Amino acid sequence: MKSGNQTHASEFLLLGFSEKSEIQFMLFGLFLSIYLVSFTGNLLIILAICSDSHLHTPMYFFLANLSFADICFTSTTVPKMLVNIQTQSKTIKYEGCLSQIFFFFVFGCLDNLLLTVMAYDRFVAICHPLHYSLIMNPQLCGLLALGSWCISVMGSLLETLTLLRLPFCTNMEISHFFCDLPEVLKLACSDTLINNIVVYLVTIVLGVFPLSGIFFSYSQIFSSILRISSTADKYKAFSTCGSHLSVVCLFYGTSLGDYLSSAATTSSRTSLVASVMYAIVTPMLNPFIYSLRNGDMKEALGRLMVRSTRKKRKTGIKQSVNRTFYFHDCVEVCTCREWPVQRPQGR
């Protein structure tokens, strides 16, 4: 419990990275570039999956959901940070801070659950290939995706609603570039035991349990692959889950680094770097991992680019033809029009 004057918070101050204008200008360009690359890459993944019938499978259905979650995950924090850097302002409204906490947990938990569902999908595909289409039917895929969304929203609501009861001290400075829940709890003037219990319970249910499911799925996958006699078949089986395994290692590695840096050190700079890796860099790298390590995705993206180029070319040709017809019509009108003859007026 903290001592100090209690007040109902109207706004917080996000201290961010640095107050030097030169560094802030560089940070603005860096994070804007990362955000645009992340947004564009994940959007291309979604468009490629939706437009290509070859990718209408459970694995790519969950991948499209993951890409959408990554877009929303970065959009929760980065745009506000860019606005604050551009306007030289550090304030964020109390309602905006609660919204950031809510959506940050929603899409962070959704990433976690979708990675678990995708691990189960790979487990069924490799360990039960003959029953894959029967098990991973469209109804089950829809229920798994919908369940992931619902569980993420309920877990985030639980953590956000318990925050509403807390009064805050006069010190409203958050040593972060967004409203991180542990940093906000440090500013509370009342006992935060209930909030900490809720955070630990949600972390166990939505963090540890899904990670255990991923470990179990891959233990079964590896044991099945090792029983395959052909080297070519082993390589093919490994390649089907290589992209997902890379994303899992990146996601949990950066999230664990973020947790350890905030728990083991008092340096805000180290914690900020770890949070950037987890909340901004990881969603940017996911499209590259899935597009570079996946031949089907490469081909789908190539076909998407070709269709887009052809559409632009056809649009340009159509506009050019329309302009040509318009020019000829104008010429015909000008040559065929009968101009009035001016007669001399009588004196």
C-alpha cells in the first residue's frame, strides 16, 4: 500500500523512452516504419488466405486470425505512442489507459490461444493424418476460434474491471510507452492484493495451460516423426510445423524476457526494450516467418501480387480508352457543330 493523497485519476503521464528531440525524431521514424511493415505484412497474409482457395484449410484459417490479432495488438499501443511523440505530449486519459490495458490483454491472450490451437492442428495433421479432415472440420475450427476470442475477452474484462475500484495517488507517471498493468498497479494508493491474485490466476489459465498444451502437442509430434523411417518424409513432416514452432519460440521467448526484465531489474530502459520486442517487433516478424518458410504462402502472395498488378493494368487501360473516346467525341462535336452566321446589321 502506498501513502499519499488519494484521487480519482483523470489522466496519466507516459514517460516513454527519452525527452531529447533528436532521439524522439529517430524513434518516431523507427516505430512508424515497424508499424507500417507489421500492418502491411499481416494484412497481406489475410488477403492471400482469403483470396486463394488453396489456402482454405484449418491451418491457414487460424493463421488469418493470428494475423488479424497481431494487427490489433500493435494498433493498441503504437499509434498512441506515435501521436505523443509527434505532439510532444505524454498524457493519456484514464479511459484511454483502461482501454489500452483491456485490448492489450485481449489480443495478447488471443495470440497465445491461437498458437495453442494451431499446435493442436499440427498434432492432428501429423499424428492422425487419415482422420484430419474428419477431426478438423469447419464447425470445430469455428468453435475453436470463437472460443479463443471469448476466453480472451473474459480474461481481459476480469483484469480491467478489478482495476476500476482502485484510487490512485497524486503521482501519475508511468515508466512505459503504454499503460502496462503492473506499472499502473504501482500507482495505486490502496491494497492491490486482489488485483495481483487476478493477474496470477489469468496468467496461469491463459498462459501456463496453453503453453503446456503446446508442449504436449509437440512432444507427440516429435515422437511420431522419429518413428518415420524415410528421411524425406521426416523432413516434410518437420517443414509443416517449422513456421509455427518458430513463431511459438519467438512469442514465448520475448514474453518471458519481458516478464523477467520487469521482475529481476529496476532499470526501466531494459524493461522498455523487452516490451518493444514483445509488443511491437514480434508481430512484425510473424508474416516474414510464415511467408519465407512456407512455399504455399509464397505462391499465394505471388498470385495476389499478380492479380493486383493485372487489375491496376486493366484499370489504367480502361481509363486510357475512355479518355481516347472522350477526345474523339469532342473533336466530332467541334467539327460537326453549325456555327451561327453573323449577318450585317442594317444602318
